[in-house]
Amino acid sequence: MTAVLLFGLPVLFALGVPIAFGLGLATTFALLFGGSVPLIVVPQRVFTSLDSFPIMAVLLFMLAGSIMDEGGMARRIISFAGALLGQFRASLAMIAVGATMLISGVSGSGTADTAAVGSVMIPAMMKRGYEPRFVTAIQAAAGALGPIIPPSIIMVVLGSVTNTSIGQLFIGGIIPGIIIGGFLMIVCYVHARRGGAAYEATETFSWSRVWTTFWQAIPGLGMAILILGGILTGVFTATESAVMGVVYGFVIGLWVYRELRLSQIPRMLVEAACRSAIILIIIGTAGLFGWLVANLQIPTVVARFLQDHSANWIVFMILVNALLLLLGMFMESIAVIIILMPILYPVAQSFGIDLLHFGVVVSVNLSIGLVTPPYGATLFVACSIAKMSIREVTPALLPSIFVMIIAQALITFIPPLTTWLPRLFIP
Amino acid sequence: MSHALGLLRRAIQLVIIAMFAVLIATVFYQVIGRYLFNAPPSWSEELARFLQVWIALLASALCIQQSMHLGVDYLLYAVPPRGRAALEVLVHLMVSGFLLLLLVQGIKILDVASVQTSPAMEINMWYAYLALPVGAALMLLESVLKLGESLRALRSPA
């Protein structure tokens, strides 16, 4: 039964079965071979996994992201980022990274951020003569910031699976997000040095332009402040802050910016529901898979293995990071969290690792998994906007992935980078 | 046939829109209720959770139609076109098999659910669990349609 469960999954994935159904199928096959458990657990576990209030933040943050995009906020934030960063070489790429960082403060999804910024910046960079592979790669990499800079769908799921504070995880992502954003801008700069005339700065810096664009972006940035502020002060839970963001965003889009029409809203609801359903179904079937994994006593075996083979917490963290980077290449991050975190959290605790630190490290690692081929959610989006194949873009991704792994090492071995800020706000 | 399908999909969309709107209103009311009226409603969270289960399963059917559920497609592109068509048939066949199981077991679970009452709203759990067989049936329908498409692709000489 264990063998069917664990070897069935990679085979199903390799054949091209969608992640959501592969998890369900592997569990079903294992149950059929095992024989003793009634199959009624299949719908029962799917229901239980979806019947969760914290998970609802997925649906609502997804909608907040599309309101941001269609309500005119994303465009104004991109202009503001342009005023700040237009003076540098490779300015358009830096703007893409900077705008993704700002927009990540509203949306919790890397794919939504990649779509919002990429649909504007990828064509702009191509038109200016930037190397298409680089353009696609840098936008895909910047998309990883979506679930690192709060809010974050990955952290919502992690917090709800492990019963730890989602708010603390969110705030723990701020410093890692800034580090990775900065590193990606360095990648842009280095790439531009041998790039030629196309990469020259787009405009000279002017305070008046910064001020005008900032003023216009305020209502949009206010959405980020409302969401983050509500969580920072403990006024809202993650799900509640998401709903406040949605309502605020509708008000700004409909009556302040007046770019949203009431007739657009039904379509936006359906689209957000569908984009969330992809994740929610994975949450449902991963919950089923994870339940059987736990039932087969696999966690005890894995935990003992990890404890026996890790001399200390540093070795354990290296093992975990390597394992998650590898899984992130082939698996949906949400599924990895649901299946592995109930196993890894107790082991981390036994090594005396701060669980908040561990949670942020895992979230950032799995966000990098959104970028790494062959299975990378933000990579899919960036490639489809740029009309390029993942195979073409892969070599251009290496510098970005390299700097993200350096950032990952920094936050893994310097715990205050992830724990200092959240403990300051939410003790 | 395709007309009926179009109507069905439109109906699914309308149900999703209505449920999502109620979900937003409910959670918003919960926050407002707690801070402005100092009286958090007891039923709001449960209602929102049940709506979420429904939305996830219904929207998932639309996702199958639009091929939005992602997987690793390296092998699909590595094999010759004919092998690719055969692989797609296999994938849709297996997904349909899982959904059929979810449908059958989802109907069975309704019996168990119908004797339970939800703690907050005190409604029959049948209404919440009904999302499973309904969602599974709609997903199965879309998946079988995809299976048909891939079978036609396999038979066609090109």
C-alpha cells in the first residue's frame, strides 16, 4: 500500500496527470490495493480539507489580485515604480521587479502578480529590444515575490495546516521579500551591462514625477496598507483582511478610479473562483493523500530518518531546503505543504528550531518552486504572456534562481531575518 | 447537445457568482458585526465555509473544460504526436475514473451526512455534502468530453 502510494504519484505526474487528480488517484489506487479502508474516506477527506475558514483567504486574495489588475490600481503602481526606477540601466526590468514587489502587498498569489505586471511589462520590455528570454525569466522570477511578500496564499495554507499564526508568517516574509527583490534587481543590472543600447535608462529622475505618480497610486497602495495593517495590528485574521481588501478594492475601482464597471464583476468572480479552484482542489486531494500518508505511519519513519541523519539543526535545515527545492521543481507548492509539513514540523521542533523561522524558510523555498522548471506556476504565466516555451527560457532563469538560493541560505542561517519583525508586531 | 452544454455551463457560472457574492457579504458582515455592533454572528463562518466547498467543486468543473488543471507536460511533448494523443487518452481516462469514484462515494456519503446537523446554523449537513456528488458529476461530464476529444485526435490520421 505504501509503495503504491509513494511510487504511484511520480508515475502519474510523469504521465501528465494534473497534480490535483494525480494526488487523488495515487491515494485511490493505494486504498484499492490495501483493501481495509472504505473508499468513502475519499469524498470525506476532500470535504474536510475544503471546509476551512483560513483557507478561504485563497479565494479572496485571488479576487483582490484581479480587482487590483482590472480596477486600475496595478497600472498606477507600475507608473509609480517607473518614476522611482526609470533612471537606472535596465530600468524596465527593474520596474517589473519593483512593481511586482508593491503589488505583492495586495495579492497573495505569484501567478496573479506575474499576470498583472507581466501583461504590461513583458510587451514593453520586448518592444524596447530587451532579450526575450531574459524578459520572460525575470518576470517569472519576480512572481515568486507574490507569496513571499505578504499576503501569501502559501503561508495561508501553511499556517492553517500547522495551526500556527498566519499573521506572523506574513510579516516574517517582508524582509526575505525585500532581499530577493534587491537581488533580482542586481541580476537585471548585471544582465544589462553586456546588453547594449536597448537597456539604457528610460527617463531621468524627477521628484515631481515621483510625487504625481505616488499621489495617483495612493488609493491602490491603500489596499495594501489596509490588508497588511489589519493583520499587523491584529484587528483582522488573514481571511477577514482579504475580504476587507476586496470590498475596499471594489469601492476604489468603481467610484474613485472609475475603471471598473458593475457589469464586469460577475466575470471577475467566476475567473477568481476558477483560478482558486485549481488550488482548492489540490488542497482537497492533497488533504486526502496526506491523511493516508499519516495513517500508514510514514511520518514516524521519515521523522526517525531525518533525526538519525542530521547531526544538528543546520544539517536538518540543509536537508529540508534541498528536499523542498527538488520537490518544488515537480510539485505544486500547496500540495507539498499539506503532505509534508505535518511530518517536518515536529522534527524541526525536536531540533529546537523556532517554528516561525521554519515556516518562513519553507514558504520562501516553495515560492522559489513557483519559478523552477519544469513545473513552475509563475513560469507558466510568464511564458504564456511572452509566447515562449519553458525550454527556451530555462537557461535565462539560472542567474535568478541562483540569487534566490543565496537569499534562501541567508534566511535559513540567520533566523532574525525572519523572526525579528513579526515578533516586534505580534508578540 | 452543444447548446444544452452551453446552458449548463452558464448555469454553473451563475451559481458560482451568487455563492461567491454571498460569501463575500457574509465574511464582511462578520467583521463589521464584531467591530461595529460588538456582536459577531455565530452562523457566518459556517455558511462561508460551506459556500467555499460548493464554489471550489463547481468552479473545478469549469477548469477541466478550460484545461486549467496543470500537470507536468514534459513527457507529452517529448513523445511523437501519436504517442502524445495516446497519453492524453490515458490521462483523461484515469482522471474520469477518479471522478466516477468521487461521484459514487459522494452519493454514499450523503446518507451519513443527512443524519447530521451543522453546529452553528443547525441545517442538515446533506446540503453541504451535496456539493461533492454534484461537483463530481459535473467534473466527470467535462472530463469525459475531454476524453472524447482526445480519442478523436488519436483516431484522426494527421
